[in-house]
Amino acid sequence: MKIKDRLALYFTLISTLVLVCVLFTIYFTFIKFMQGDFFDRLTDRTMVTAKLYLEADEISSDSLSRVREQYLEKLNGEVIRIYNSKNDATFIGDDQQYWNIQTIERVRRYKKARFKDGNRQVVGIYYKDNQGDFVILASAIDQSTITRAEKLLKIMAVIFLVIFIGLLVSARWIAKKILLPLDLFIDQVKLIKSNNLHFRVKEGTNKDEIHLLAQNFNNLMEHLEQSFILQKTFVANASHELRTPITRMIIGTEITLSQNRSKEEYQKALSSVLEDSEKLENIISSLLKLAQADLEYGSSNLQKVRIDEMIWSLQQEWNKKTDKHQLLVEVKDLPMDEDLLTIACNPTLLQIAIDNLISNAFKFSDNRPVKCTLEVEDDGIHILITDTGVGIEPADVDNVFKPFYSSSAKAEHAGSGMGLYMAHKIITLYRGNITVKSKKDQGTTFHVHFPRF
């Protein structure tokens, strides 16, 4: 059963149960009220009977009976008896006993009595005057209440049926209306294929559970897209980058072995093989590191990391390596609130990203001093890494974050082309962004910004 059907069913059942309770409460309250009103009417009858028969001494009982029949409306099945101290019926012409001794004594003992005898309602009072002690009992059938109760039941049954149908229809409509965003979400999810992983479902403006579901789904798709991009990168680029040095090694080795060579020629050939092997090792290490970074990101929990402490730690590590590396750190407007300096991330991955940017700066500036500036502003954390190296050609600026891309033809600047790609990938994963400004032969500045959410 679909969720909307279950919601409609549950809503209808609960509402119907409440409706039944309300209707039964109304019905039984009406019955009790009418019974109480009829008991009061019977009580009035007993009091009137006492005044007529017991206190009007000068009027005969026959005359009193005629007055009573003329001016008092006779109730359905009405029976009235007056019993003397000997429990005998008296005064009224009908001297049948009707009620037993136990009932009469009960009224005499408690002074008043109200009870039901089948369909009849009975009221009894104990009355004492100068003629003696008397018990007056009055009984009748409240036929009007029975008729009204039957009509009320029929009306309530019709009302219940109409409201039940209305509840069922309205509950179905409400459930469909509430779950409409979920239906749209499902329809959009069906559109996602392996060739359009960039597609994102609409999160909507309502801050409800469906919005959170869409938001988390888009975050998942973001990570899956990155993983598929990595996979495509391996397929499209890694094979070429790995095949080139291997092919060069095979061809060079075959040419060298095709005939006898001098010692110098063999050394030159081995040096070429060694150079290609080192390049191959660098490419493989970079690919493995990138794959490990993806795995670590997907399996680890985010932690709050103080970015200033990480930068100071990187400065110590770089300045310890050799005397020719000098990382200069400048911190501007350091806030007192520690939360303004923290980033929710995987510490290892973020350190790899910042370290790759610093390493790239040292490499392309021929190990001249590199400056790292940390600044906290209202819009978030800003990190600027500046070198005084060869710079980047304007045409190459848009390509520096692509995998296996190298912007320099110098052998000392050669690399695997994965460092900046990894840095960009990791920073993007943590909702940051990175931009680059460069002037040829004047230096380059990488600007990393982590917005405040």
C-alpha cells in the first residue's frame, strides 16, 4: 500500500473513531438529560398529588380526581398510588396495591427514590402531614423520549455516513497534496542516469523532511559525480599517461639491445629508462593517493579543524625540510571566537589540499620564499598562497585544475599533473572554492575561500 493510501486510511480511522465517540457522547447525554427531565416531571406529579389529596381535606377524593384529570396532562401509562402507614393504597379510587411492600418501605426509609422498572420510570416520596405518614409513588413510560432517541439515532447514522465519506475523500486529497513534493522527487530521481550525474533534484522552499531528503540526496549525488569523474579520469587519461613512459621504455630498450653498444650508450639508455620509471612511479603514486583520498572522504566522519593551527603546522614541516624552503605565514584579523576559525572536514584531506598548493608554489618559484596569508572576514575564511615564480600563461589558467595537466615545459617543473586537481577536488568537497591569479614571470596567487554557513 502506498504511503498516501496509508495516511488517508489512518487519518480516516482516527477521525472516525473520534466522531463515533462524540456521537455516542451526544446520544447518551441526550438520553440521560431526557430521563432526568422525566424524573423531575414525575416528582412534580407526586408533589401535586400530595397537595391535592392530602392537604385538601374539605374536597372529596372523587372531586380531586376530576380536577386532576381535567388540569393535569396524563402521561403515557401513568400510574400513581398513595400508601398509608399500613402500606395500603388509599385516597385514589383505584385501590390496587401495584407496588410491593419492599418498594414502599424502601421509599419510606430513604424519603425519596428514583429508579427504572423496565421501560417505566418510577419516583417515590415520603410525605407526612396531620393525617398520617404516606408514601406516594408515580410511574409512567417516557414514550416521547424513546421516539426522539430513535430519530436521533437515524439522524446520527446519516451524519456519520456523510462525514465518513467526506473524511475519506478529504484525507486522500490532503495526503496527495502533502506528498506531492515526494512524487516530484521520485520522478526527478528516475531521470538520473550514468550520463547525467550532474543533474540535481529540486529541494523546494519548505524546510520539511522532504526538503532534507532532497538535500541529502543531492549531497550524495555530488559525491557520486566526483567518484564517476575520477573513474572517467582513470579511463580517459591514466591509460595514456601510463602507456607513454612504458612505450618509451620498451622502444628505448629494444633499440639499445638491437646491437652492441658502448658503455656510455648503455648508461645513457639506462638513465632514460630510470627517468621514465621515476615518472611512471610518480603518476601511479598520485593516482593511488587520489583514490585513497576519495575512499577516506567517503568513510570518515567530519571533524572541526582550526585552520590557523593547521597552517602553523605546515609551516614548521616545510621549514624543517631544507634551508632553501621558507614558508612565510601572515594572519590578519584573528577573531577571538574559535568557531570562526574552524572548518568541518577530514583533517588529513584538507592538509593534503593545502600542502599541494604550497608544494606547487615552491616548485614553480624555484624554491624561493612562499607567503601564506590567513584572513577571517564576515563571509568566511580566506587563505592566499602567493609565490614569485614563473607565473601561468593566461591561456593556461583555466586548465591548471585539470588532471594530468602541466603548464610548464621546464624539466624541473615537471610533475604528475595531479596535485592541483586533488587540491581543487578536496576543497570543493568541503564546499569551498579556489581561484587563481597569475602574471607571467611575476608570480601566482591561489585564493581559497571557505564560506560561512
